Amino acid sequence: MYFGIILIACILFGTVSCARDVFTPSESPAPASDFTYTVHSDTVAITGYSGPGGNVVIPEVIEGKTVTSIGKLSSFNCTNLTSVMIPSGVAYISDSAFYDCSYLSSIMVSKSNNNYQDIDGVLFSRDGTRLLCYPPGKQSTGYTIPDGVYAINDRAFWMCRNLTHVTIPDGVINIGHNAFAYCPNLTSIVVPSSVTSIGFRAFVRNCEEVGFGFLCEYSVFITCPRGSYAQQYCQENGIEHQLS
């Protein structure tokens, strides 16, 4: 009965906390056969997913060994993944773990994990200083990065199809390579003066190979302070911008 009430509320109001309620305390881990993995002496590294999708709980243990690493799940077709739960023993998640998981709307982390956490379904380092992965299929059109973050990971917002605008708070220092790349509807980003490093093609929408090089399109509009590093980056890369 309780789950039915929550489900109705999610459909009617679309609250951000609903994704967490999809997983219940009795939710079973996905079977090991849904994954490809490498067994080391006493640990397991997951290298792919080929299961039926939906809400997937990654197992704590496979073949009696602790799962400690998650590689590129999209080495197999992961477009059917909608939510994923990271177990407590995972100490490494690849930057490209969720490439092409276009309907993944929530990444959740066991509260017992000492290396990672989630905030409203977005993956962060345990101390909250690094934003690691914004799910590509998250339904929100706007996002304000929480205070306390100082780094946005490489490809953190890769191919987020629903986002139209993002606000980066003061205090963020580094924006990684391809951080906001290939987001088809992203048109506006606010970048503060605290940013002193922006990676390669951080805001690119599309690139096409032309001859011996690439022709890249930057359709995002950046708002940044006068004299800031972001202003210099926009000028050097031909990105439309306004000064705040």
C-alpha cells in the first residue's frame, strides 16, 4: 500500500526523491549472469552489463568476492537501465561507466560506501567535493550544482539530453574534459570567477571530422564575470557569452 502511494505521488508530482523509493530494502541484487566481470585474487571488477535493465542493484559479492570496481557498463547496450544502486565495497567507478545509458535517471549509492555518495540521484565523491556523473536520462531541465563542489569530472554531464540550463556555484575550480559535451538541449551555463581550469571541448555540442581535423559546434551560451578565466576560454573557442 505504501509503495503504491509513493508511486502515484511520483507520477503526479515528479519529486526528485521518488527515484530513491524505487529501491526497497528487500530489493534483490541483479544476478551475476547479467554482468561481465574480471575476478582478481579477492575482488571483482565489473566490465559490462547485459541484463534486462530497469532498476538494477549491483551485487556486493560475485563468486564470493567483493565487487570493488565498475568499468564501462555501456560496453554492452545499457539503454534499458533506468536506475542503478552502487554497493558499499566499490572504490572505483570509471568516468565512462554510464556512457550511452541514455535512460538512466538515477544513480544511488549504498550509505555504507566510503568512496562515493549520491545527492538526489547524482553521483559525487564521498566528501562531496567532486561531481562525478549526472545521469544522462534524468528528467530535470535545470540543475544547480551544490555548494562545496570544487571539481566537475571529465564527461560528468555527457549526453544529458534533457538539460537546458546549469548553474555552477562559486567555489568550483575545475571543469573537466568534455564535462558538458554532446548535451543536445543545453543552451545556458553560468560559470563563476572561481573557475581557473576548463578542459578540452568541455561545452561542445557536436564535432564532425573534416579533412585532417574536426569542425566543432558550440551552441551553449555562457554567462561569466568580466576578466574571468571562463571569459578567456569562451573567446579562445568562439563560444557565445555574456558578462555578469
